[in-house]
Amino acid sequence: MKPLIGVNHSAMECTSLSTSAPIWQDVLAQAMTGELLAAMNYTALSEICDDPAEVADALEHAEGERGHAAAFAAEGRKIGVDVTNNVDAKHWKRLRDAFMRCIAERDFIGCLIVQEVMLESFAVASYSRVGKVAPGSLGKTFAAIAAEEEEHIDHAMAILRTERALDAQRFDDKVYRLHLDVMTTLAKMLAKECKDGHCEVCHTSCVKPSLFDVSLSAAELRGASLQQYLKTLDMLGIPGEETLAWVTQLPV
Amino acid sequence: MGNSVAGIAGRGRTIEVDFALIGHQESWGAAADVLAVLRGPERTPLPDDEIRDILPWIPPRAVCHVDVGSIVGAKARGLYIDSFIPPDHLEAAYVHENIARVRGAAAYAIKAGAKIVSLGGFSSILIEGNFDQLPERHDTVFTTGNTLTVGFIVQGIKKMCALEGRNISKSTLLIVGATGDVGSGCARCLAPLVKRALLCARNVERLRRLAAELQADGLPVEIATDLQRFSAEGDVVICAASLASPSLLLGRIAPHALVCDAGYPKNLSPRTEMLDAKVFFGGLGQITGGLRFAPDFHGILNRHPFPDVVHGCLLEGMALALEGRFEPFSQGRGSITQERVEEIETIAARHGIYLAPLYNADGPVEDGLHCQTEWSRG
């Protein structure tokens, strides 16, 4: 039966988004910052690769990440918010510094571990959760980008597994050293409350307490991210009892 | 014999695994203790709210290595794998989620190369009727461990009767949860020894089948789906079902009944409307040939008032590993016989695995026994 009054779906979506737009603005700002940082990381990686195929690969990934950042900015415009970014914000800068230390050492494997195992686990898990609850094209964009990021991880896994097969002990020690550096920072970012003051990405106060209003929570994003990280470490073959201890020792 | 352990190659390398034990924590307190050990003494323990937020996201995985020794010199090496079922998700509403977690733990055990896997606690209950839901396996066998659990329940009943000066042949036995794998095994072992056996369970068809089987052997058996009908009549009671509301039974129990809490988790307390009934925890065994956890989870993973006490379901896999018998000793539901119970008891005893000292939520029930260490219930 035809409705007596036509229902304009996009009008309803806009109404619902208008109340939550400031929350999505901050969620998008964090995601966009992460994507731009990843683009910078891949560009830097291309400069230490010897194999032309690896150089091309890294540059292609950098371009892809810039595309993701642009897609998030476009989603912001659709809901009437300006999505800013700040790759120099304190947590993001620390993550960037950790990656650049690997670059300085021309440590290709270390770069892959930081970017693909740690940062991408966080991106895939959190984008997937956001993709499930965000309305309309916003949700679809997050879900689609999560799927693309997951492909990155698959690509890197083959290289990392081959590396681990050469010397498992040495490889696991390297992952642990990088874990202490990178995952400690990510854990602070993912903590239920920001204990070190403003993150320098959210446009006003911290977005975390408001996430409940869009059916998300900081605890859920952290849980999903750590779960994805543990599963990625499992795929590398690192003993689960060790990675469990690593994760339980992170700050909360 | 089970001297099949290869040397440990070091951290990050493959270690030969004879057995795996799949379990989970019964309470948030127990989960907090496990995470505290993993965090190490130099870090502050995680607050309760953080534990409740984090634990449900942890994928099934090994928590520690377990070395078990036999009194005849055999050794076996294993893993304790936690399915990380949240302690407040043990109800039927979470059954599909929990089966998925046990499947994940089983897959982990297979990948680790475990030759035999024991399903502990709720894992056993979930899988005993769903073995086909375990992942495809090649050189790994699974056992619910229920046969040795039945053996220790039966031994405990006999010991408690002796301690209390009861003649078991003059007793009326009530089994709550009689059609489950453990309950029906207890019925087959104990019905021939008692004057009268009362079987209680929710599924009347299964009850009728079990009663017919026992009656065919000339045993005096009665059945009921309504617990209230029998609860005041049993003077030896086995609670083999994890009652959602134990007080349903305990409020009407015969005043001097001997009550074996054989359910999971153990939740019958002598303080709850029990009058003079004697409650003890059943199905537990003690390793006398040596048990070592790495890292050290003694008293954390086995939270009992006596050393090296472990649930019978887990001990079955350890005993079979020490024996070098990597076979699915207990599978499915309702196939535990007295002969199989005697067989696994013999294997366990050969390696120094015996009935644990009897205790309940208040501590030891045998005079003259003292807890080795102060223990806490989660």
C-alpha cells in the first residue's frame, strides 16, 4: 500500500545527523588525521625501499590513504561540518615519531610492523565499528575504507611471516620493542578517558563521553582494536600467551 | 608412557604440546587475578570496570604452559587455553556466542599441535552434545573429560558416606541433572549400589530412556521432571546440573542429606537454607606427581584450598597424556559406563592422580584436614 504522505529519507537522515554532527565531526577528524599520517608514513617508506616494485607499492598506498582522507572530508561536508586534521597532535605525533625512527634506521620490516600490524589494526577495527552505526553514506564510507585497509594488512602479512620464519626470536623481540613504543601511545589514545589533557584533534572537548549518543563507546573501540591487533599477531605466529601478556600490560 | 615431550626451543618457537586444557574463569574476581598475574607485580591491577570492558574482546588463546608429572616418572607438557567466556555470560542466552568461543579455543589447540584436548567447565557442557561443531582436526583428539569427573564424584560419594557412617546400600540417591553426560554416568555407577534411585531432569524422553536402561538391569529407579517432587526424599544427592536457583533444591532438602555439588560452576553453599545437610564439591582430583604453571598461576587457575587440585574433566586429558594414550576417551552424551570409569580411574591412579580432599565453600569437610594456604572465592 502506498503511504499517504511521502517520506523523504534523506531529510530524516539530515535531521538525525544534525544533532550528532559535532560527534561525527570529531570522529572524522581523528580518522582523517590517521589517514594523512599513514600517507606520510608510506611516502617516507618509499624513500628507503630499494626494490622499484616496493617503491611503487608504497607510493600507491600513500595515494590510497590520501584518497581515504579526502573521502572523510567529503563525508563531513555532506553533514555540514568542516573536518580538520592535526598530524602534529600529541598522540599522533608520537606515533609518527616511532615510525620515523624505523625510517631513520632504514628498517623496512619495522615500518611494516608499526604501520600494518599496529596502526592498521586500530584503523580496521575502529572503522568497522563506526561503519556499523554511522548513518547513510557516512557508515558506508567507513565500512568500505575498513575493508580496503584490511587488504593492506593481508599484503604485509606475507612479507612479515617470511621474515619471522628466518629468525622467530629476533622478529618477536622487534615486535615487542615496537609494541612498547607504539601500542602504549595507541592505548592512551583509546583509553576511556584522556588522562593527558586535550588530544588536540577534537574540535572542542573530548568526543569520547559523547560516543554513547551515536551507539558507540570508547571502551568498544578500544576492545575491538586490541582484538584485531591480537588476531593480527596470531596470524604472524607470535605465541598467543606472550601477546596476551603484552596487551594486558598496556595502560588503561 | 608419555615421555614424549621435546625440549623447549625458547620463546617464540614451536614447543611440542602433549595436551591442552580449555577453560574459562568462573567469576570476575578469578578473571581479575589472572589478568593481575599477566600484568605483573610492578603494575597496578586493572580496575574492575576495565576488566569487564576488556575481557570480552580477548580472543581465545593460551594463558600459560602446564607441566604435569607422574609418580612413575612420566612427564607431559601442555597449554592452558582460555576461551575468555565472560563470567556473567554462562546462561543459555549466550550459548551460540560461547560455542563460538570454545571453537576458537579448540582451533588454537589444534594450531598449537596439542595431541589431546580436555574441555573444562562450561566448555565441556557446551560441546558434549555438539562435537560436530568443533573445527576440523587432524592429529588432535578431544575429550570432554566427563568420565574421570564421574569417577571422582562417585569416589567422593563413597568417601563421604564412609566419613558420615552412612550405609550407601540403604540410601536413597537423588541425581539432579540425571540425563546429562555426568549425571547419567553417575546414575549407571551408583544406582546398583543404593536402595532407591531418583532421577530428575528437564527432558522427560531422555529420563524415560535412562530409566528403562537401568530398570532393564533390575535397578529400582524413579523419574521426575519436577525437582520439588523428589527433593525431600534423597539422602544422598548429586547436583549434576548447574541450577539457576540452587535454593529451589536446598530449601526442601532432607535435613541430613549428603549433597555433592557436581555442577558447574559450583554454587551450592552450606550456608544457604541447608539445615544440617553436608555439602561437598565433587568431581575434583589431586595431582601428586607434580604440577607446574609457567608463568606461575598456582592458586589462580586452580582456586582450591588444597595444592594441585584440578577438575576431573581437565585431569582426564592430563592422565591420558601421561599414559601416552591420545584418544577421545569421553565424547558425546550418555555413553559413560562403569567399566569406562574404572578404566580411566586406573590410568589416573597409575600416575598419582587421586580423589582430592573433600571440601566445600567453607573449607575442608574432613576432620583433621587443613588448607595449605588461605584461599579466596571469586
